[in-house]
Amino acid sequence: MPSATNVVDGRAIAAQIQSELAARVASLKQRGVVPGLAFVRVGEDPASKVYVGRKEKACAELGIVSETHVLPEATSEADLLTLIGKLNATAHVHGILVQAPLPKHIRESVVFATVLPTKDVDGFHPVNVGKLMLGDDTGFKPCTPAGVVELLIRSGVKTDGAEVVVLGRGNIVGKPMAAMLCQKGKAANATVTICHSATRDIKAHCRRADIIVAAMGVAEFVKADMVKPGAVIMDVGVNRVPDATSKTGTKLVGDVDFANVQPIAGRITPNPGGVGPMTIAMLLQNTVRAAEQAAS
Ligand code: GUN
């Protein structure tokens, strides 16, 4: 992790959240309830294997029991829905996470809508998406944007009245991120602009922003001349690019040109060690909450 003081340490903040959750897991265990999370992975997408592996490890460290169901790439949508139906009906499974992306022949929207809303720790079910839009906190919120909000809160960034630019309009990050930050309430109340591939002048929007959330999946897209000095930069991107100096011939970079943006930013997340650990912390939090709600 770079040592500059404006770099937000996502690993440390995630560790803090996990220690807070440990107390809740202990109190559930005293009542005879062990939080349970089922992962479903279809096919052998290398990035998905890494992500699910990290989530399994984090569950084990916190005392959440996880089980992983790996289905072949050619699995039919019907067979996947059957598995989800079984997990919906399994009492010790409090949360279900179907790792995206799914193979092209499987409709993600149908799969996400099949997970019980009360076990939807990803916050992708239409009921939970609807609750987010309505400002109803009884639903589950998607982990990555929820993690960004938590990073902003815990690093002392005020969002009230702030100009926020969200780069990217995906269902997993961009759209829910915008919904969370424009909501009336704590750690929200921002003026939010979503930019995407058809936006005419992204640079002009970015230069006005007090906070930029970069989640469009384009390696090092946000350059220093797009950033107002002092702006807060949350980098959600994970992009593999060629790198002749690395043993693998590739390296991971974010959606932000970190080396050149960090010196002028007010605060900035590194990559790795920024938003990624927070996604996992929010998944653990949603799972503990799902178990608490099932036990009450
Ligand atoms: N793929 C990329 N991000 C996510 C996520 O937060 N949840 C799931 N299920 N799949 C993803």
C-alpha cells in the first residue's frame, strides 16, 4: 500500500468492519446460529475463481460457514435455477451469491430474481433493487457501492451537497452507486451525475466533481487533467493489462491513472487494497444480517 497520507487504506477499514462483525457472529453462535453463505460459480472464469476464493477465505476467518457449488460452463439455466431453489429452501444457508458473469446462454436477470430476497446478500434481486431506489433500508444493498459509501464515511468525506460523478452505469456498481449517493440521508445527499459511453464531454463533468467513482472498466481512464485538485477518487476498476516487467506478463490496474492522479487528489483509493476488500466486508455484513433476521 502506498504510504501517502491521502491514500485510503481499504484493507484496514475492511478489517475494522470485520472485527465489528465478529461480535455479532459470536452473539449469533451463543444462540446456536452459525451464519451460512452458499456460493454458486458456473464455468471456469479465472477472475471469478479468484473472487470467490477470496470471499470463501474471508467467511472462514469470520466464522461464517460457506459452501461452494461449481457447475460446468454448459449447465442449463433450468439446472442452475433448480440449485438456487434448493438453496432457498435450506435453513442453514442464510445467504446465496451467484458469481457474475454467467455464461451467455444463462439470463442473469432470471437467476438473480430466483434467489429469495431475504437471502439475496448481493442485493441484485428486483425487490432489493426497488427498495434501494425507494430509500427503504430493510433491503440488501449491492456490496461494491455499499463498500464505497462506507469508505467515504470512515475516511471522513462529506457527501452532503457534493458534486459526484459516477463513471459507468452498470447494474452491479454504477446505477446502485448513484442511487445511494443521491438519496436523502446520512452519507448521501449528493448531486450525482452518471457518465457513460454516450456522454459527450466526460472530462468536463469530471473536472467539476468533488467526488469521482470510477466504475466503467477502462484501464487508467481517469487522468490527472480530468480531476479537480482536492477531489476524492474512488477507483472500482480492476483491469488486467500487459506488463513486460512482471513475471506473468500482465498486471492489474484500476480505472484511474493512480500515479498521476494521487498527487493532486484529496483522497484516493489504491488498487489493490482500496474498494476490493470493502466489497468483501459488505458481503460479510449482509450475510451476518441475513442470519440475524432469519434467527429473529
Ligand atoms: N461480479 C462482479 N462483482 C460481483 C458481485 O458483487 N457479486 C457477484 N455475485 N458477482 C460479481
